[in-house]
Amino acid sequence: MPPSPRFLPGLLGLLAALVLAGCATVPEPAAPMTRHGDEILVAGEFFRIGTPVVLWIDPGGYDAYRVERRFSPLGEAGWESSREAVRGLRTPNRFGLRREGLSPEEIERVRGGGWNLELLQRVVDQFVIHYDATGTSRETFRVLHDVVGLSCHFLLDLDGTLYQTLDLKERAWHATTSNSRSVGVEIANVGSYPVDGDNPFSTWYARDAGGGTRITLPDHLGDGGLRTPGFVARPARPDPVTGPIHGREVTQYDFTPEQYEALIRLTAALCRIFPLLACDYPRDADGKLVTGRLPDDELAAFRGLIGHYHIQSNKIDPGPAFDWDRVLDGARELLQSPPPRPTAPSRPGRHRF
């Protein structure tokens, strides 16, 4: 039966509304996607984490995909010149392919760039915390990329700016046996030193008249490449922190409050993105932080936040000053709240910030 004439205007109006709604969902050609400046990239997808992030594709970013050295003269930066000039550069690439736990068919797929989020979530279950020992993220990238031919997914500067140098699908070279299963961050900090040995603290730290401590960059670093104009970096605690790593007492100044706040947000984001990544650190039988290398079987079984020294007995980062509980408590609190809104509409079945 045809519709009654008195219903036709309503039907026509409904059809017009549906047509207009459909048109509204189609973006105009070359419409730019909105960026917020707090996104990380995971298997080609943007996730907002609520703290400033500079990607390798952004102005001022650090690009670990580049073969050329970043801080040498342009005419000498290519691979052939770099290989002759720098003994530590053994290959044009500073990263590799995650293979462990993948079938031959999956390896063949991802070697051509065919990662998706679900596959990466099966692989990543550790977040490795480093200090960089160079003191600034710019200097860290220079050493990693131009001198020793290594990489790390994230660099965290003194002012809390987070730099991402590679998509998290890549196997960054930062933690030997844990490279295939981990994401890594290098936090700007001059490092920890034996209590009975030499250290650079007198060059890097100074007391204010009021008794506070500030970080003083050596002259050869200039402004250090910090993105925050006029930023004065201060350790979260004014005095050095001493504690055992591998059974030996070492001392270190703390990280900055801005670094802790950024790291808390990154940690919460990674623990939400990667279901196998527990928001916890290695503990002994009494529930206390392990301060040495984990036995092979415990390292293989561990999932969560882990220090470089938990993986290698010749490493002592992130040192005794790193406040594990501050990071975990903050991240766990964030995990109880809704995530930030996504940069772009999610595809069905995708959990995005």
C-alpha cells in the first residue's frame, strides 16, 4: 500500500536528513587530521597520553629511521662517510625486526611493515627504564644515533618533553636480551656513580641561596636543546640518593618532577595499550624492589616495568634515585580514570586513547 499523502512531507524530510548525515561523515579531500601534540605512535596508530610528545616526524624530533648521522655536517652524514669516520657504526640501521614469538608466516608479513596492534600486543610485555648518562635528550640521540649505532623508542628530557624516535612496532636496540619484547625509555640524567669514586656532580648541579638544587648544563651543551624556554631543571629531591645496585653502593641525583609526571602518563598509556604489560616492577620474596640482575628464568617470566640493571649485570640504570613507587602509584591512579579522547575516530574493535 502506498504511503498516505499526509505522511510524504515527513518521509521526505527524514530521507533528506539521512542523506545530509551521510555526506557529513565523508571528509573533504585533503582534510588534515587534528593533532594534539600528546600522541604516541603504536603500529601506525595514534594514541593520546596527556603529556607533550614530539614524534620523529615532527619539527624538532629525533628520527631513528634515518641512515644519516644527525649532528655531523650534511656532506659527511651519509652512510659511506659515517662508516669510515665512526668505528661504532656497524650497520646503516639502528633498529631491527621483532621476531620472537611469531610464526614464519607472521615474520614474513611484518618484515614488509605488516604489523597491526593486535599482533604487537602479543609481543610487548616489558617497559625498560634507562637513564641516559648524557644529561639531555639531544645529547643522548647524538650518541645513540651518530656514535654507537643504537636506539631507544623514547627519550625523556629534563623539562618533561617526551620524544618518540621509532614506532613501537620496531625492535629498538637498547636492552640486549629484552629488545624483542620491550619498549624502552632513556630519561635525561647524568647517572649514578660509586660512593667512593669520582662523579660529575659538581659540574651538573649547584645549590641556590635558599638551599635548593638546580641542574647546571655544561657550557659545551649550550641550552641542551630543551624545548621549554628558560626552563630551570631541578631534581625532585635536593640531595643525592645512595643505594645498592648489584650489591654495590652508588649515588645519584633524582630525576625532575616534570620527568616523573610525563613518565607516569607514558607508563599508564603503555600498560593500557599492551595487556601483557603489568603495572609493577620486579620484587623479592618480601615484596621489595629487586636491586640486581634477575636470574634468567625470572627475567624470562617477568612482565612489567623493569630497569636496565635487572637485565644486565654491567648496567646500573635507572639508579638508586629512581622512584619506582612514585611512577607506579601515579600510573595506577590514571588507569582508574577514563583515557583521553582519541585523535581520530576508532575503527571497530580498536581501543584507542
